Amino acid sequence: MIPYGRQDISQDDIDAVVAVLRSDFLTQGPMVPRFEKSVADHVGAAHAIAVNSATSALHIACLALDLKAGDLLWTSPVTFVASANCGLYCGADVDFVDIDPRTYNLCPDALQHKLENAEQAGRLPQIVVAVHLCGQPCDMQRIHALSQRYGFRIIEDASHAIGGKYQDAYIGDGRYSEITVFSFHPVKIITTAEGGMALTNDAALAERMNLLRSHGITRDPARMTRESDGPWYYQQIDLGFNYRMTDLQAALGVSQMDRLDQYVAARHERARRYDHLLASLPVTIPWQHPDSYSGLHLYPVRLDLTRTVRSHRQVFESLREKGIGVNLHYIPVHLQPYYRQLGFNSGDFPEAERYYGEAISLPMFPDLTEAQQDEVVEALRTSL
């Protein structure tokens, strides 16, 4: 089976993790701040907070921005459920903005229209989570301009996008958002096995997220509510969580960061080859905005079902039967049973649902060989 994604682990990665196993620190120790600095310096952010998953990063990002019960968070329906669930964790309500049919990201035109209606209804969002699907950044300049007009805060869910660029600057530099979140799951661009990170240029937000990832506990005398009882003393000053990253994970991340740009470049090489090989097939290949340099976490094609006798499901199942580990990213969140119980229905976001009815993610990872790509394309050709 050729998987849709796969980590690349080198001997240097293994040596870095073994060195931690032989050290005095296995949980959060000196490697975590080293990893945070490596990522922050690379993308040009002032602060980075490493956590145990991107889901945790989204949660503490929302809390740091004071999202609460009665508030409203908007995001894209075509994303992993965590991009929406983070709002529910805070007691807020969640709604969606339909996607752009070319980029598959949150559509700025749809966002503007929805904001105009929300302003008239007196129900504007406090946070918009802009998801950089497949690694391609959203139209952040326009979304930011709308935030200035309508007063919402922006979280970039860049779980797919580390190493990518927007307007020639690395995603994560924070020019157009309050907080950016990365994921380091094994199928992502770099991995820490499990892990995530929140980046910001706001020192107060960084301080709050740092507190929330570790039970809301501080040992800083300046933050305590009374004088210390002694050198052992700490205080819980907020309701936080155990969201810390371990030094084992951070060591792997530090090692992988050395190859980040190489990984993204390799993905682009494979995407260009796919573009050429698929040109004659009844599929739409991913469109890349000229302002962006995608992290290319995923390579989704959309089937032209008017030009094939097989259904979307039949093509997908045929590929799996031929040993091609395709996937579908994602089932629109509003169609999930939990969200249907909240009042969402089929037909609410038609562009997202059209995408879902046609999309298949083909294998994409840095060591995907030309022979494997040829096998993928031939399997797709015969499946169609």
C-alpha cells in the first residue's frame, strides 16, 4: 500500500531522541524551549508555545483570546473537526463560512457577506479560524482587513502549512493574525510524533498560553497572589491543562526542523510531476494562488464526474483495492452528527459539500518515488 502520507525519520532524528532518553529530562525540559526558538526564528514570530497537539494549541489560543460562553467562532467547514471544536471547548457557539471553489479555503467574499448580515443581526464573531487547507494559505490580507472593520480576532490554523509562505514571508510570522497554530502529527510536514505549537507576536498572549498549557500553575513570585511560603512554593492562578510537550518530542522536532525547507521543496517537485501526469485525466488538480507558496501537506484532486461512468465512491474504493492509500480531507464539519444536533444541515454550505463529493487526496510525502507516482496515476486512470 502506498500511503497518502508518511513521516521521514533519519538517523539524526533517532540519535536526537536517544540522547534525550539518556539525559535527565524526559518530560518538558531544555529541548522544548530549543524547539520553540527554532520554529519561531524560522518563521519570524516573537513567541512560540509547544504543546502536545495542534488541538491543544487551538484550545489555549481561544482561551488566551478570551473566547467564552455566548461568544461566536467562525471557521471553514472543510477542515478537521478540531478547528471548530476549539470554540465549543470554551462554551462558545460555532458557525462556518463556505469555501472558495479554487483554493478550498475559507472564501473571503462569503466571509464579507456573512459579516454584513451578522452586523445587522448584532451577532458578529469574536474569532475567525482561518484554515490553510492542504498547506495553501488563506487570503490573509483581506481577512485581516475585515477583522479591522468588524472587530474579530484571527487564529491561523496552519496545521498543514509550516514551511509555506504567504506574500513571500513564512506562514506564522503573525502579520495578519493574533495566533498561528502548527501541527506535528506524523503525516504532517515535520513531525514530533504527536505535537503542536502556537505562535504569536503578543507577549501577553504568549504568557497566557504558556500558563494554560501547564495547569495554570506559576512559580513566578511576580504573578502570585501572596508571598511565597518557601522555595517549593507554586500557585495555580488559572484553570489550565496538562498540554505540555515532552523533551523526547521536542528533540525530534529540532532535528526535523533542519530539513523543513528541503521537505517542502520535495513536495513541490512531486506536485509539479503530478500536475503533468494528470493533465489528460478528468480531474481538477490543486490550484495554487500566486501570492502563496504552499506547504503542500496534501495533494487533493477533484473528479469530473460528468466525464466518468464511475461514482466518487467507486473510484475511491478502486484505488484502495489497487494498493493506493488515498484519503478524503475532509468530511465537512457541519455534516458530522454532533454538529447536525447543533442545527446544521445538508445544503448549508454548498461549495464545501460539492468539494466533498468530488475530492480524493493522492499520496504526497517527500520520499514518494517517481515509480510510486506512476503507479498512483495509472491506478487512477484505470479506476476512472
